[in-house]
Amino acid sequence: MPDLDDLRRTLPMVGAEPSILDDTSIAHVVAHGHHILSQRTVPGLRVEMEETPDAIVGKLIVEAGVQIAQPIHMCFGLAHPTGVQQINIDVQICEGAQARVLSHCLFPLAQAAEHRMQAVMEIGPGASLIYTEGHYHGPHGGMQVLPHATIKIGKGARYFSDFSLLSGSVGTLDIDYLVEVEEEGITELSAKIFAHKTDHITLKEAVMLHGERSRGLIKTRVVLDGEARAEITGITEAHAKGARGHVDCMEIVQGQAQASAIPIVRVFHPEAKVTHEAAIGSVDKKELETLMARGLTPEQAVEMIVSGILR
């Protein structure tokens, strides 16, 4: 399968080895456009994926009390300059279960293409999901990437997500996540994005702390160069006694780039607390001078500072 081979070759760009697709102990799904190229499941995990003319539709279910030892790999992408991919997926981590999902989104040649995701995730009571999504894009900047998700976190459950787009030029990225957290649930949303050329980044993440003693953190790091633009909105609402939340956004602009950061915090209970911090600026001049005094060129010094921010 040429498309499968092309996606396999791109996996190292998001930190994954192609050999994971051959390991019988590791569950995976690989899809090119609206075609499922490969999939494997493991005991305690149900993967139900279906091809339709307009989308890939499916469910990923980790059964109650099951701990999936190896990360579940979901590889979605397009190996051609044009195309459309729509993913509609429900993820259920049943009560007391634990899993880690590594989602690899690969678009090395895209010039006029779309990738859309509609996801609903339910993390049952006492369950845990670590979700890591890494993107790789080529130099053309011809993508529209539109991931939207609703995540429901049950009593005492945990959901940690880490989104990264550090390679290539994406074009348009529009993320919209809503996370609802019940009693003693915990969520942490982390995003690291490096935008180039005329990339346009829109990131909206909202955490609703409905349950007592629930916790939420939104942490965003964005670096922009060229004529890239970014609008970052982090929303946290605390609705119950003992709920605690924090929104942390940092953006670095270079060249003609433009950025905005909008932290929104709301508290609806006298014993809840939400805090925020946001910063937009250029590379720190003193830090730049220090690195140059150690023998780095200005370009090398900027690259090192940016790498530290996005680590």
C-alpha cells in the first residue's frame, strides 16, 4: 500500500517509530483520507472504525478496570497535495480504566487539503486518559486543520492532553475544545505551536469545573514568525466548592507576526478560585545577548530560546 508506506516514513517527524505498526502488543489505527489502511486491537480495548464516503466514523472503548500497557497509536493523515479527511470518533475510558493515546497527524505534502475531527471523549469515574497529539506539516502551508472535541471527566477521573505543532507550515489551524469536570476530577490541557509564514492559528479551550474539588489547568505556548497570526482564548469556570483552575498563556512574536491572548476566568461559588496569566512579547533581549556572548550567532540564539519555550 503506497499510502501506508508514505505515512510510515513520516512517523519519525512526530517522534514515533514505524515499527510500532508491526508490534502485535501495540494497538493502532492508520487512516489515509477516508480509508482505513491498518488497525490492530489488544485485550480490553475495542476499536470499531468504519469507512464512509464522507468520513471515518468510529469508537475507541477501554473496558472497565483495564489498564492498557502500551500506548494506543492513532495515525491520521494525507500523503498527497490535496484531499479531505473527516474523523468522527467517540472515545470511552470506562470506570477505573487507564490508557494513553498517541495521535499522529501527518500531512507532509499538503498544498490544498483539509483535516477535520469531531470527537467526544468520556472518562469514567476513577479512570485516566493521557492524550498526546503531534502534527507534522510540509512547507506549503496549504492545510485547514479543524479539530473540535467535547471531553467529559467523571468523578475522580483524570484527563491530560498535550497538543504540539512544531514542524512545517500548517496554513489554518482552528482548535475548539470543551472540557467538563465532575467532583475531584482533574484536567490539564497543554498546547505548543510554532507558526510560520502566513499561518493563522485560532485556539479556544474551555474548562468547566462543575464538581467539588475539581481541578483544571490550561497552558499554552505559541511562537510566531513571518506574517503568522494567532488568537488564543483560554476559558475556565469554577462552579463548585473547592474547585481550582488556572490559565497560563505565553506568545512570542517575531517579524511581522501578530498575536492576541484572551484569558477568561469566571467563578460561581464563594469557595472556588481561578487565576490567570498571559504574556505576549518578543525574544528576551538580555537572554539573547547572553547566548551570543557565549559564541552563538543571533539566529542560533533565537532558535535555542524558542526551543526552550516550546519544550
